[in-house]
Amino acid sequence: MIRSNDITFVVQGPIRDATKETLKSIRLNFKESIIILSTWEGSDVQGLDFDTVIYNKDPGSLDIRKNKIVVSQENTNRQIVSTHHGLIKVKTQYAVKLRTDMPILNTNIIKYYKKAQCYESDINFTLLEERVLVSSINTIDPNSYIKFPYHISDWIYFGKTSDLLKIWNGELVPNDEYFTEQNIKEEVCCERGFDFGRFTAEQLVLYSFLRKNRINDYNFYCDVNEYKIEKAIKYTLSNFYCVSPKKLGVCFNKYEDLINIKMSYNSLRHYFGFYLVTINESVWRNYYSKYYSLKTSITEKLEINIRRLALHFMRKLKHEK
């Protein structure tokens, strides 16, 4: 059984308005856990509750370019540095990587982590000792109309410390044209919708880890075909377990509309737009039942069929555009 004293929380990133509440919530729900705050040189941490603080040197942002002109900047290397430097200080068997603005409401992550290990892993696709628990929101289903493979949400990671260090290994993304240039239209089969270069931030987090394991058959953010989609899904099934933030018991005010349904047009559109393209627990279990042996409930089957119809409708609309 995993107890709170078996877990260290690496709370990484800049000091935000919600950081005090985030740290306080961990102390309340995981009284015996160690809290490592991994932030930036010059940060004011007065009044914050933690056991250890790490002041990291800022590695800088990646300059996102279009036709060699900088159009945006993104922070993947900052996340890699603050997460890795926190994880290498962890002495417990398990660790949670968490943003500085995501309060914890309960201890549900332990329950879902245990559940994640109940499914047999496919030895041909297993890269970690145990599955890592992640948020379903922002874990993209490459079989949806947004075909992003290996796009695992970076909001929260809970797993064995040794496994998290394999993923968050500290290797930075080079700030060069290959990674940052947006003008790759001759290869691209779908629209971005956000300002990033050859890969999304979530894909860049996994880039070094996957390459070390000889997974190198995708060369831009939606480089897929039927074989690659199935392969990406099987790697997700064997190494990650995707659960909604609401079930996990974590708050994220920045994306509240994606976690809790609100009865307004924009909120509903936002919520269901993400719901249709992400791998939640039911979708994960449905894929597992497709490729391996698992009986899903009637409720899950109904949810998957409704989602399938909605995805068909969205693909049709996208094609007509």
C-alpha cells in the first residue's frame, strides 16, 4: 500500500497566485509527504510551505518562428529544467510532478495509481517499470480529428521516481530551426490552432525519452497513419493511465471550463471540444479492450458510442471546411 510518506511532491514552475494554496493543499491531504518547490532564481518564496526549495537558472524560452521570424515563445525547456532538478532530489519511491497552480483536493491519486497497475502491460510496448498516472485533459487521442501522437498531458505525473526520471531526463530541446520553425506545410496534414513549432510542448517533453527507446518514426506533430496511430495508442496503454482531473482530485483554475461543465455556450463548446479529442479513463479502457482482453461496462460502451458519433460528425464538418 502506498502511504503519503512514500511520496514526494515536486511542485515546479514560477511562483503564482495559486502557489500558496497548492502547497497548503498538499500538506493538508498528504501530511507525511515531502514537498520540493522547484522554481526560479530570484523568486520570492516567503510565506510558502515546503520542505526544500530549488532555485533554478532560467534556460530561456524556445523561439517559435515562421519564415525565420519569431512569432511566439514557449516554455518547454523551463518545465524540463524545473521538473528534472526537483526529481533528482527525491529520495522516496514515488513522486508527483505538479504545476505550482494546481491545488490537491483529496488523496484520489493513490487509488487511481493502484488501479493503473491492475492492467497487464504489453511487453512489446512497455518502457517503464509501472504505468504513470496523468491527466486525461490534454492527453490527445491520435485517432481523433486532432491526430497528435505521443501527446501526454504535462499537468500532473504520478509514478515511481525512477520512471519519472526516465521521462523527465533533463535533456533540453535545441532552440534551432528543426524544432521551432512553423513553416513545414509541405509535411503537415492538420492545422495547429496554437503557436508551436515542429512538435507540441507535450510531445517535446517525451521527445528525448522516446528517441532513447528507438521510437523515432514521427517527424512533426501530426505525422501519423493507421499503423502509427495504433502504435502510439499501444505505447500509451502500456506506460500511462489517463484519468480526468476531477476524478484525480486536482484543481486547475486556468482550465476550469475543461474540468467542470458550466451551462453556457462557450463553456460547453470548450468542454466538449476537448472531451472529443482526449483519452479519458473510458477511452483508455475501450482501447485496452480492443487490443487486449477487458470487459467494459454498459455505461462505458454507451459513452464510447456517443463519442464515436460525435467524432464522426466533427470529422465531417472539418472535411467540409
